[in-house]
Amino acid sequence: MTSSERSQGRRGAPKPWAVITAAVFVLATTLALAWPAGGLEEAEVEVPRRRLGEVSAGHRFTIVPAKVSLLAVDPAPAFGDAKPGRFLAVELRVENIGHDTATVRDLAQDLHLTVSPSGATIDRFKDMSAAGVIRDGAHTRDQLHPRLKERVLLVYTVPRPLPDPTHLKITMRDSEYKEGFDSELSRWRPGEDVVIYDLEVGR
Amino acid sequence: MTWRRQLAYGLGLLVLVPAVIAAAVLPWREKYEVRSGKGGREVVASQGRAATLDGVEWRLKSITEGRLQEEFSRPLPPRTKIAVVVVSATPRDARASAWFARETGSCKIYAADGAGRVWERSFRTDLAPDSPHAVSCQVLDEDYTLAPVPVGKEHTIQAEYVVPADAFSDLRVEVRLSPDRATVRLAP
Amino acid sequence: MRRTLVAAAVAAALFAANVAVQRATPSPDQRYAPIASRGGTGHQVDTTTFQLRVDRVQPARTIRMTDPYGLVREPRSTPGIWVVVSATVAATTETFQAQGARLRTRAGLEYEASSVLDTLDKVTLQPGIPVYGPLLFEIPARDLAGAVLSVTRHADGAGGLDVLGPAVEVDLGLSDAYASRLLKEMPSSLTVGQVREL
């Protein structure tokens, strides 16, 4: 091809090979981007709703809420005698289905709590007063080893202006072991919501 | 392809390959130094002489053998000795004087031997009698706030170590300063 | 025509080679993982930072810890079994803490050492002063066979990953037959001794 031919080709209609290449490129790029994201189907947005005693599984934990109660005395005081107050105690059966040891704190980080009738959110860090595995009559252990089923107690204080909660909504967010924006090294990172539990608060 | 052009490609490769390797390795060097505590500036002094770093004069005052202070103390590990180290730091200018009152950064004093082994200070309180020396580079005034050391005033620090008996006769001192990334090595 | 065929074959071969290289490329987790020295029980395994020898492996249903005053504490239970690995560790040049002690099962699950006080992984080791003591793990009984002990400096996963740091991996020699014999003869309670400087 001489240079005059080339410039003519540029000015005229696009050659068939260029059209085909462009079409293949667009198609391949779309597929390459859409495939890992779960295909071209519309993503599912509906989060299942469950009740007390029903099991739910994410990538790291399976949980079964066993008991929710509002207590007037701290059931798991860190030091000394139990102080009076309003304590929301959530007992769960938990299995770590991930590949490595996790902690009760890791689990608590995945659970978002809303109480009714106020509709207020319980701060999962600030309002937490205790979190531990129930074993040998204590709640001090923190580790959740893979494939070992444990009973876990999470205790939250109910913030002062809120009325006594009668219902608790727990949304469990998934954790996935993958690389992230901050580092290409894999670790457990927050994923999608797995389940919403509608629970009655006992006394 | 003419030989001239081949030569150009060859020379280009000769420059590019080391450049690419350097670009990949050099950013790691600093990370490695920060992580490992190696690298950075170093000043060395021995036989009671002072090592000066950023206007602070460092001097090894003494390394003596200590003994357990209480009769019913937890015994020492077998074949070990207590080393009581006293180091002094004297600011020689205003900037060095203010360095003692800084709120961030650390100054850690280690015992080391000729074989390159390094020991951290012991937190046991029964290894030496109460001393008039400070325990760290920082100085607190009566209100327990950080205070500078006046220019020319000697600030002495004592630290105790439990070291293998075979290392005792060969002990020296390493002061690692962060974030300055500097090490002061003092030998008796 | 022949040239087209050759070109197509070369293109296919290059594509296959490309895929092979992509597949064979280690992941970032593998590339930055600690560098492991391997060994068996009863043998000293050396790294630049520390040396470790596994002396004994004992499973138990419950354990009782001995505190620094020599008193035996209340039994501790587990939903699985306890695995008590008695080991000797020494730091070589700098102080060292075997925080990242974990048991890896055949299925690839990683069990961090249990958060129990007064165990070997909680002690700061000084160079030249070896320490003997227990490392405690809780695992399902069926995962005892084939377990491997891995020791690094840091406890966390990739977040605190000891980039290219030293690691020791010890095959605990738990064949199917040996593991099932250990489980059959497993004591209901095992008293675990203190950490001792040697």
C-alpha cells in the first residue's frame, strides 16, 4: 500500500475489516466487563427476611438468632458487679464457615441493629457493652475458629432517650475474602446484605 | 537491519533494563529500611567518646552487672546475667534541646553484642536498685508535661537487660531513633 | 493458504501460552507470603529470625492451665478438641514473638492459637534464651490427621501479613492411623505446664 492509497482509504467509507474489528472489540469488552459482575441479568436486590431460630449463611459466618431480651442488669459485666441499666442481650448460634479464625468482634461488625418502636439504630461499636463466646460459664472468649459451633452473646446498651424496645431488626452484612482498593492483598471485606431478621424482644 | 541500528537497540536495552529494575526496586528500599529499622543514618562512638547526632551528644556512661533485688524474686533464666546500662544525652543547641520535649517518635535503647544479637530492655523492676537516672529520652516536669533539656545539661538514662552470660563481656549499646531513622552505636 | 494456517496456529499457541502464564502467575497473597522453612517434629527448624522445634503433640477434650505460681486452673472446654503442641523456640538476633502460630488442616483451614494466657505465643523471646512451652489450638477432631503447624511473627491475616518475613512449617506427622490412635487414647483432661526459659 502506498501513502496515497492509504490517505484515500482514510477519506472513503470504512473498510469491512475495520467494522468487524470494531464490532468484535465492543462486544468482547462488554462481555469481559459484564461477565465477572454477574452477567447482564438484573442484580437481585431483595434481601430475605427471617425470624428467630432460622439459619442464614454468608461467606464467613452462619448465624441463628436464639434469644433476644431486654435486661435491667448487665448480663456480662467486664469488671466487678453487674451495673443496672437497659441492656439488649442477643444470643446467637454461630459457625465460622470461613477458612481462618475470626473473632466475635468481626461478627458484631457485620450486624446492624435497629430497634422499634423508636426506629433508632443501635451503634454497633459505641453502644456495645460486651461480646463473647458463651463457654464454661463465662463470656470472655473472643475467637471463633472455623467449623466449631459456638453460642455467642452480644450485649448492647439502649441509649437513654429511646423507649424500651419491643422489636429488633438485625441486618447481617456479608464478609468476603478478597482484594480491595487499598491493597491487592486479600482480607475479609464487607459485602452485600445477606438477611434481615425481625425479632421480638423478650424480657 | 544495519549494524548501526542493531547497536542502537543494544545500547537502548543496556540503559532500559537497569532503569526498569531500579524503578521497581528503589521504592522498596525505603519501605524495607522503615520496616526493618536497618539503614538510615548511623553514628558510632567508643571508649567513652561522644557520638553527636542532630546536636545531641550521646555517651555510654557504664555497663555494670546487676543482681536480683529481692530474695524471693522470680529467678533469672539459666546462664544469664543482668546488664545495667547508663547512657547520657546532652543537647548542644536549641533545636536539640527541644528534641527532648517532642510528643511523637521514639528513642529505644538496646543492648547488643559483637555477633549482632540485640536485646530489648527488661520490664522487670527487681533487676536494679532505684536509680537517679531517667527511664527514657523524654523528660517530664513537675506537672508531668514534656519539657526540653537545657542546652549543655546532661540527661542520663538507665535501662536493664537480661542477656546470656556469654554475651555480657562483649556488650555495647544501640539507640534507635524514630522517625529520624537514625541509630547511635556506643561501645565501651 | 498455508501461510494463513501457520499464522493461525502460531496465534493459537501464543494465546495458549498467554493463558498458561496468567494461570501460573502467583497471586499477591502468594507473592508477599512469608518465606517458610520446613521440617518435622523433633527436629530444629531454622530461619534467619528464630529457631523452632516441636517436641510433642497431644490432643485432649479439656485442658487445665498452670499459672505462673504453679496453681492449676479450672478446666477449659472446647466444641472441638484441644491440640497441645509443646515446642522450644529461640530468637536468633532480635527479640521475637511467635504471635502468628497457627494449625493448618488438610482442608486448608487455618486455626490461630487459642487466646489463652501463659502460652508460648504470648512470650517475648530474647536472643540466646530459648523458651519451652505449649501452643494451644482448638480444631474439630476429624481434622487432626494431616495437621501442619505454621509459625510467623504476626497474628493477623493479610492485614498484618509479615511481607516476605520468616516462617516455620512443621508437619506434625499425624497420619490417619496415628491420629485416630491419639484420639482413641485422648485424655478427658490434660494439665498444661508453664512456659519455661531454658
